[in-house]
Amino acid sequence: MNQVKEFSFKDFFSDVLNTSIYDNGDIHINVKTLLVLVITLLLTNLFLRAIRLIVTKRLSEDYKQRFRTVFGFLKYIIFLLVIITTLDASGIKITALVAASAALFVGLGFGLQHLFEDVISGIVVISDKSIFLDDIITIEGVEAKIFEINLRTTKAITQDNKILIIPNHKFVTDVVVNWTQNNPTVREEVNISVAYGTDVDKFKILLEEVALKHDKVLKDPKPFSLFEYFGDSGLDFKLYFFTKNTFEVPVIKSDLRFAIYNEVEKQKIEIPFPQRVVHVKNENI
């Protein structure tokens, strides 16, 4: 007489956990291995999130972004190590798994070499503090303000409100001018010529007073003007001024030119224009 086998939850779960998902002889993955891997990754993720919150709690906003960017990259490396360690502890031959994927890794390496170049450059840029948020830079002749620093790219906005997406290797291989890294104050200049015979001392004072009236020109250091050249058509001056509004320099220069022109017109000071004297030879004389 056949005996009916009693149902056992323990045996049922044991059978489920030992159910094979992948088996090619060298590599054997079952439900238990996969479940352990998922739980381990979840716990690792919670641990890393707690570490990130603790570290970034007292950092400034700029350093918070830098830490998150580098930490995001390190997180993937940690996850990869956790996966390898968990699989190895579960009895899976990692060497066999790596050997089976070697061709894939080589293909990915060639295909993603520029990505890796940008990522490594991003780590260099973040670690050596060559750029910060709100820095004004000039790269490949374009002036822009940094507003986001990521591991692969850095984003900046130009003066005409266009977004510039810069691969990070550009900051390592190219010459980049950072106008505001050492000091947010920059010195700029405006050129102007006046006719010969102008009272140069009064004109110098006029230029400096015009600059001081502009609300975005610093009073300290004070603006100053220099008599540069005896030009072909007039006397060449340069008005130097200091400002912290680097991104608005073109507008400030335009405002100063308007103001200088209005003052010159009011004071009846002549602005020269190129003149050429032509001598005509009359051979009949």
C-alpha cells in the first residue's frame, strides 16, 4: 500500500531555494544565491546612503555636490566588489565567470574608452579643485558660468543663455581660463580717444567719475584711467575698473561707453575720427 508523503514547508522552501536558475557545469546559480545577492545589495545600499548623509551633513553646497559625484562612482565599484564577494562565498567560480565574459569586457573597454577618460578626468577635476560652482571660465574661446559638475561632464551657461556641456577631459587636456577661482573681483577696461588739444587732466578725472557712478563698478579698488598713446588721429586713453559681476562685463562696458559719450558731448570734447591728407601733384605748374 502506497504511503502519502506528508507536506513539509521546510522541504518546500529548501526545494525552492535550491532551484537552479543557471547551470553550465562550472557556474551554478540557484534561487538561494540570487536571494542572498539581492539582500546583500540592499543592505549595502542602505549602509552607503547612511554614510553619504553623515558625511554631507556639514559640507557646503559645492563640496556636497563634489562628494556626491565621486561617491556615486565609488558606489558602483563597491557594488561590484560586493557582488563578486557574495558569489564567491556562495561557491561560484568567479574565475570561470570572468573568463566567460572576457570577450565582452574587451569589447566594452574599446567602446567605452572615451567614457572612462571623461570619468577619470572628472575625478581629477573634482579632487584638485580646479573649478567650482559659479566659476566663470573661458574654454575654446567661449565664456560661461559653471552651474553643475558631474563625473563625466560639466555644465555651464553662456552669456547668451545657452547650455554648454563640456566633457571633463577638456579640463585636463585643454587650456581653460578660470576668471574667478582666486578672487571673484576682475579688472576690465574701456578704450576711448579724444582730439589733440583736449585738457587731458580734466578728461582723466571725467572718466574715473563716470566709472564710480556705475552701481556694478567697485569703489575699492577704485577705477583709474591711463593716457596710453599719442595716436594718429587723437589721444588714446584706457579706463580701468573692477567688478565682481564678471558675467555682466559686456553690459557694464556698454553702460560706461554710453555714459562717457554723454559726458563728452556735454563737455564739448571732440572724439576724433581717422583722417587722411591727400596731396595732389599738378605737373602743369
